[in-house]
Amino acid sequence: MIPNASAAEIFAANRAAGRIALAVNHACGATRPDRVHESGMLRVRFPNGERREALDAVIVNTAGGLAGGDRADIEMKAAALAQMVVTSAAAEKVYRSLGPETQIAVRLEAGPGAAIAWLPQETILFDRMRLRRSIDVALAGDARLLMVETIVFGRSAMGESVAFGSLFDRWRVRVDGALVFADGVRLDGEIAKHLAQRAVAGAGVAIATLLKIPGDDDAVAALRSMQSAFSGEVGVSAWNGLMVGRLVAPSSAALRHDLVRILTTLGTPLPRLWRN
């Protein structure tokens, strides 16, 4: 303990902070790690080694979750022609806060001809959490991107819900420096009441956003033809070379079911951890 420390200083000293900075390159038909930086509670592992053209990267949070005042910074860079699939070892949990926000910052960069699939497992929010997340992406003109982010409000199978809390989720995606996609979600205060509204989630407790660049009308048509196979509600659109999907479901299991159907239809190999 810090002698004569204030309550705020003691609280700050017990907060978790972690950073991953990973850069990968392409050589001899395979993608390999070039530079890896890890600090704090965050780690990154490569379960498939150098066996495939696309490198699998798995993010591990050794703290087992995030609470108020914690911060996670993740930076992933794919050099020209490199391909990587990023997922997480488990669902990320964001616990109750006594006041300070939990902060997550994600930065992705893909060079010419490179491809990044950002497919983390769910982010599970607990009652009275306070989460601020930013996702910034920079792509070369011919780079490819597939992103899926899922947020679950409480572990409904265990009778939990998120009655109160604060969520701010901000996305910015640029291609050759030009902003092509900007998105923001903010829920504050009585979250359960907000989610119950038809125009928000219609009482659903699991939501997801899917972004694919490039996207096209053929992929949209294929997904729209599957509406009867989905457990929740799914809407997809394509414009200006990108495709966006919005999903809402009554449970995390139902949403996972729908995402698996969508990714399979898009021809995306599922991360092995999604199938465990």
C-alpha cells in the first residue's frame, strides 16, 4: 500500500492496463509475425504457427475480465499481402464500475493487398458497467476487411440482466485516408428499458455489427434469402463498396447461431475457438 495514499490513488494503483502491438508480414506464401509487443494483462498467441497463408492471432486477457478504470489497447498491422484472422480466447467480460469507465481502444491497419478478419468472441456486459470503446481502421485501397463485434447485455442463462450502465461504442474506417464508415452506439442510464424499445432492440439482449470491405449486392442477396433460418433479426445492406450487417437476438446463443450461418455463407472459415 502507498503510505498516506488517497482512496483515488489506491484505486488507480489496482487498475489493470494492457497493450498489444502486432505487426505481420508476408513472405514465401505465408504470413508471419514481424513485431510483437505485449504489456500488462494482454497477450497474443499464434496457434497455427506458420502453416497457412493466413495467420491466426488469439488475444488473451490474463486478468479474466475488465472493470471500471481498466484499459486495453490493441493494435494490429498487416503489411502488403499479409493475411490474419484475429479472435479472442474467450468472451470478454466487462464488470460493474464504481464510477470510472472501462476503456478499450482497437486500431487495425491493412496494407496493399492485405486482409484482416477481426472476429473476437462476445463482449459480455454486467449490470452497472461503464464501457467506452473505440475502433479505428485504416485500409489500403485494395485491402480486405471483415469485422464482427458482438455485445451481450448480461448472462441471461444465469438470470442476469443489465438494468443500468453506460455504453459508448465508436467506429471509424478509412480507405486510402478517406472516411468510408462512421458508426456510434450510445446507451446510458436505464439500459434494460432502452433495449426493450422496438426501435432499439425489441427486448433482445444480444447485438452485433458486421462490416465487410469490399461488399457487394450478391452477398447481401444471399444473406437476405436466409431470413427464415435466423434465430433473431438480421438486416444487411451494401453501398459504396462495403457491406454492413446488424443483428439482434434474444440470447447470445441465438446470435452466435446467426453469425455462424452468415460467416459460413460468406465463405469465411470460423476461428477454431468459435467451435469449442
